[in-house]
Amino acid sequence: MYSVIAIVAAALGGAFLSFFCGFGLGTILLPAFMIFFPAPAAIAATAVVHMANNVFKLFLVGKHAHWPTVRRFGITSVAGAIVGAWALNWLSLQDNAIEFSIGGSVLHTDIIRIVIGLIILLFALLELSPSLEKLAMPTRWLPVGGLVSGFFGGLSGHQGALRSAFLMRTGLSKNEFMGTRVVCACLVDVSRITVYATSIAGNWQSMRADLLIIASLAAFAGAWTGNKLIQKTELDLLNKIIAAALILFAVAFGLGLI
């Protein structure tokens, strides 16, 4: 019973957080699913709920998407996600683990986590910098941003943080920002799940349909609540919330804490 509550809380809180920060659901839900499933099945289950939640958010805010930005950013995101997913398959066969201790506690991370954490941290610090207004990303760089964020999406599944970092300085309105981000997220999810399809299919027998349904419904509730509250949030405040969350996420992720 407590494990089911943990999954509901993780899905609800993660989906709610993802509306403000662009990431959270997969990061929080994966450990909860690992209570029930072996690691490969937990990853597959998380991917299924993540995709279902993005489709739900697509119905909520997709109509506000800025399609010129989607074309510039989303198409290269798909290409990056496919390459990243194949790279993950290759890296899973390599030994790149790093073990270290802090205050007597032994932590485990790897090269992928460190690189992603450093990139996210850089963008977050730039967002909090007073001089950032002079460094707004020209739209001609959006395809590069899509390629990079899509690649890390396929590689680690944590593409939301990088996507937010690239899109938050494009001059979009709050609603356009939310809609564009969700459309691009769906494109990346479809691309990476297509590459993961063999692994997911091989782990269906380890999954529990009832938990997938419960987690998906909880994620829908979190997304719906986040959508309602974000309408009352000013865009500048939203950017600061995202930046603060990016810093916390980057440090914790790079150190292997999540």
C-alpha cells in the first residue's frame, strides 16, 4: 500500500513540477517504479507514463505552440533523440562508472551524468545572470539547441531541463513557451521510445497494468493542476523558478543523488 502511495505521489508531484520546470516526472517516478519492477522494466514503465503525460499536456496547451519554433527546434530534436538513444545502447555496454565519497557517504555517478549536469548548470547560471538580457539566443541557433537537447533526451531521458534552457530565451510568450515545449517533448518521446521499442516489448511481462494506469492518472492530475496554477505565474518569475530548479537538478544529477 505504501509503495502504491509512493508511485501516486511521485507521478502527481513530478507532473506538476514538469509544468513549471520542464522536467521532473521521469526523474521522480523512476525510483518509485523500481520498488515494483526490475530496472529494465522500470525504465520502460516510466517511458510509457512519461509519453502518456506529454500527450495529455499536448491537449491542454499544445494549441498555443509557436510552430515556426517547433519546426526549427523540434525537427532537429527528433534527429538528436534517435542518435542519443542509439548512443545509450552503446554506452550501456561500456564501463564508465565513477565512485567517490562525501562526508563518509559513498556516491556513484558516471561520465554521462557529469556532462549533462555541467551543461544544465551552465544554462541555469546564465539565466540568473543580470547580463543575460544581452545574451538572448538568436533564433538561428534553435536547430542546434534542438539537436543537443534531443540527443541528451535519447541518451538519458532528461531532455526537459535542456529544452527549457534553450527555449526560455527565445522571446515566446508564456503560453507559447509551454505549448512549444510540450510539442517538442512529444516528438522526442516518440523518437526515443521507437528506438527503445525492443527493450520495452521485452519487459511487458514484468509490468503491472494497474500501476501504469494509476501512475498515468496521477500524472494527468498533476499536469492539470500545474496548468491551472501556471496561468497565475508571471513569465519572469517562471524563468527564475526554472533556473533555480535547473541548478538543484544539475548538482544532484551530476553527483548521482537522483
